[in-house]
Amino acid sequence: MSRGWLPNLTSPALPYLISEQEQERLGSSGLKSLRVLALLGAGISGLLGSSTIAFSDEAEHGLECPSYPWPHKGILSSYDHASIRRGHQVYQQVCASCHSMSLISYRDLVGVAYTEEETKAMAAEIEVVDGPNDEGEMFTRPGKLSDRFPQPYANEQAARFANGGAYPPDLSLITKARHNGQNYVFALLTGYHDPPAGVSIREGLHYNPYFPGGAIAMPKMLNDGAVEYEDGTPATEAQMGKDVVTFLTWAAEPEMEERKLMGFKWIFVLSLALLQAAYYRRLKWSALKSRKLVLDIVN
């Protein structure tokens, strides 16, 4: 029943809503029981309403993802650079066939995950269309450090055609572009399973409770042993998810370590300034606070 038309059975006006004959028949104990039943019914209605809202919100926005203990979340914590390197390997071998990272250049990897020589060799493996030359024609050349990561598709229409109408998003800022970014991306990558009873998924889609609507076009990509890490780390599903999310987090916030270091330096300098100000205040006011005034009320 709806709550809007129920009378306030706990108010003093209740006796006026019931006839005198009914009041005499029910008595005080009957009125109390009626009030309890009314409150109980209103509470159940509210609980069912809130549950319906929660279920509809989960279906619309996806299941709330857990909070994971990322090692770089601390105030003075830094990135795990070995994990960034492994995450880049996962991106290259698993994600790059569909997802672009148009804001990242090869030179950004130097000193973070690879040496300059390793990065140059990696960039030289791709072919880049450049030009025009002196004859006004475009030409291809080996990649160099200043080049961006290659695009998997020529344009958005080609990407949608190859993925059944779905457009794979660019991953350069994906952990900043999604609510609860790191936790969401990790939960999404590792949250695939069979749909529960009563839930049907359209052909070509896959069930993932963390994705809004529960149906996602991207199939499960992280499987145990999908890549072979250079450092020998076991490539489990959770390990690959953690590494690629760390890499994507670095791509979205490459300045995080420098920002934290600069913030610590400023806090240290301001702390010294605060101590100096406190000492100067005590020095200037100590004479005034410790002075004694003698009043000669006789003369």
C-alpha cells in the first residue's frame, strides 16, 4: 500500500479519526496495537521501496566495486615501476588490439618502465605515416620516441564496425574518467561470470555485474597465462589486472610522484615557517604578558 494516504496513527488526533463506540470497544491497548501495526506496515513499505530503488540503481549504474589496497595510494607512496612495466606488456599484448592510448608517447616510458635504448627499439617496431616530403607525398617511417602509441583503428566508424557497434574507449585517462576509477577498472576486468538465473544476455554481449546494465560487448580478456612476463612473475588473472590498472593509473597521473614529493617539501618548509612565527610571537609578547602593573591608589 502507498504511504501517502495513511493517517498519522501516532499523533494525538487519532481519537478523532475513530468513533467513540470504537474507542470504547478497543480501549487503550487496542489503539496501541493499531498504532504498532500501522507503523510496521509503513516500515515494510519503505523497506520494499528502498530495496527496489537499490536494485534499479545497481542495474543502471552497475554493482558497487570493492576498494582494493593499491600500494601507491599512500600519502608518501610511489608507483610500483616493475608493475608499470608488466602492465604495459599486458596492454600491448591484450588491450592494444582494440583500445587506443592517444595521449601517451613512447618517450613517456623512458625512466619509468624502460631504458631509452629499450624504448627506441620498441618505437622502431611500428610504421608511422609522415610527410609530406619534398615531392608533396606522404611516406612511412620507423617510429621514434616522440611518436604516440599507434591507433588500432583508422576512425570511430571502423572501430564500431569491428566491434559490433560498440566503441572501445581510449584508455589514456580511463582511471580518471570513471567513478572510483582504479577499483572500477580492476573489478570490471576480473568480474566476468555466468549470468544468474533469470537474467538473459543478448547474443554478442557478456555478463559483468560491474558494468552499467550488466551486459558488456568486451569479452573476458584476462585469463591465467594469457601473457608471459619478462621477469618471470606468474601471469594470473588478478596479477595481470593489478599490473594493467597500475599502468593505466600512471598513464592518467604520470606526475603523481613529483606532486607528492613537492607537497611534502612545501609542508616541511611551511612547518619551519610556522615554528619561526610561533617563536617570534612568543619573543615579542613574552615581555607584555609577564609585566606587572602597580597601581598607586593612595597618591
